[in-house]
Amino acid sequence: MLPPILIFPFSNLLQSFHKLQNPVKNRNQYILGRSGLSSICTSLCAITFCAFTVGQAMAQSTWSGTTDINWNNAGNWDIAPIDGAALTFGGSPTNQPTNNDFPALVTGNISFTNNGLAGTAPNNVTTPFTLSGNAITLGGNITTTSSLGSGNGSVAAVDITDLMTLNLTLNGTRTITTNSSGATGTNRLGHNLTISGQISDAGSGHGLIKAGAA
């Protein structure tokens, strides 16, 4: 995913350089000094950095597991993840569980969207995900969707419990929301999450908030 293009009024800048190349009577009026060039360069660097960080913040990657279980294989995602990308795990991928083989990945939000409606596993429920491998820096929140299961014949759908065995480092206070609710005529069950890896804030005093009904 390419970062968004930011539009910047370069007309004044171009005029300044044009005037440098076209001597006029009043030199002091048109000559761009060192401080002016430094200011322009600083502005250009700031714009480039802003475009890059905005692109990071908007990046989203959805796991497909088409090739193998490794995160660092672009063939397993619709868009290969970069630092800051939001990660989505859903459906019933071919290769599961998943293995984070990035050396130092910083994620955005992480969403588990596997649910009974798209399920092919027994009882019409998708296979739970297991995220393992190298530690990640959690740069966003974690959310599970409500599990809406129709069951399989006379057998009711069951809860989904995803698992994270990799270690998490918090770079800010984060919220984990697990969703569960009931609805007439359906089996809307819990979509739970178990985190068995170590959770650290690297001594920064960040917290972890649990939300949701499950």
C-alpha cells in the first residue's frame, strides 16, 4: 500500500529558486540565504515524514495463509504487513496456526474476525487462531468479533477461543475487547481470547484494559 500523497504549495519555493537564477537590480530582495534554504529543507523533510507516517497508520493486512504459516511471507497476506499495520485474522485459512517470524514487528490494531457464519469446521464454527513466534510490540488494541453460529443440524454452535502465545510489549495503554451477545433466533456466542505469552510495558507504566462481555 502506497502512502497517501500530500499536496503542498510549492509555487513560492519554485519562485525563490527561479529568482536565484535570474539576477535583478535588488540582490537582497531575491537572494535566498542559508537560513532560508535550511528552512525549506526542514519543511520538505517534515512533509516526507508526515506522508510516511500517515501511510503506516492507514496500512491494513489480512491473513490468508495461502503459502505457509510464516508472517514474513508476503504470499500469506492480501498486503504484506509493515510496522504500524493493522492485522486481521479471519475465516478458515489453509495454514494455521500462524508464526510471527518478523524480528521486531510493531503492529497496529489486531482483529480476530473468525465466526460461525463463515465456518467450515465442525458445528459450523471457524477454526480458532493461534498466534505464535517472535514477540511483537502492540501499537494498537485487540478486538474479537461476536461469534454468530447457526449450529450444524441439531448441534448448537460453540464458543470460539483464539490463542496468543507470543510475547507482547506495550508502547501505550491498550484495550482488549472480546465480544459476546445474544440475539433472538440465533446462537450468538462468545469469541474469547487467551494470551499465554508474557506482557511487558518495558518499564513505561502502560496499562492493559479488558473490555467486552466474554
